Amino acid sequence: MSDMTILPADLMAMSVAQIAALPAAQKAAIHRNLIDASEWIKATRTKFDAALDAAYGEQARNALRDSGRDYGTTHVSDGPLRITFELPRRVSWDQQRLSEMASRLTAAGERIEDYLDVEFSIAESRFNNWPPALREQFSPARTTKPGKPAFRLALIDDIGA
């Protein structure tokens, strides 16, 4: 371990200002280590979740079915271990059919907003390719806000410059 290495516990104890003041090489090392750690955690979580499903999934799904449910929360035990199993309901809607049904409701004089949540959006790439006159008409309805900034660090020696 070099004197450039900052251990996770040390990093957690440091203030934002202390981290910001670190030399560039240390920031690059921390950045790489965090990427590696995130990837490891994600892969390990996926594998562990698959192992839990292999160990308890069938028993938990059977417990849900035995209680007359296809989705929801149930509990199973493995010796001293109590496992809470949550199987959420994921609903999706056929957009074409909803559009057709919305048209029928509107044609029948119904207020569509009483039945459906309608949200309009425009892909930014489409908007940018519209003729200026059309963009001008829609611009008052468009709001832009900055997203979360992202940083990628690479030592200049590593990128060949």
C-alpha cells in the first residue's frame, strides 16, 4: 500500500474540503476505486439476490399463493433466520390501446383527465430537429434544469497525452 492510498474509513472521516484538496493522483485513484467498488457491489448483490431466490423463492411464492395472493409480502423462516419476501406488482399498459380508448372517451364527451393520467413529453432530439417556427411555439412550455453533474477522472499519463 502506497502513501497515496486512502482507506475507505479514512475517506469517510474526511470532509468534502479535505477530499477536494487532495492531489490529482489521489482523486483519480479514489475515483477508480469507487467505480470498482460499485461494480463489485452491484455484481455481488445480483448474485446474492439470485442465491436468496434459489434458496427461498419457491417457498415464499407458495406462501403467497396459499394466502390467495400472487403479489405482496410474506415471511418464511430458515432456522433462526426470518426472511421477508416482497414480490411487487408491476403494471404496464398497452399505450396504443389506451390511446384508442382515450379517443372513444373524448368522442363520447367524457373528460379524459377524469380517467387517465396524461403526461406529454417531447424527446429533446426531436425538439432540436423541428423547424424554428414550431420550436418557437412549444418553447414556452419547455423548462430546462441542470441534472446531477458527473465527473470522469483520468490521469493524463493514462490517456496518452
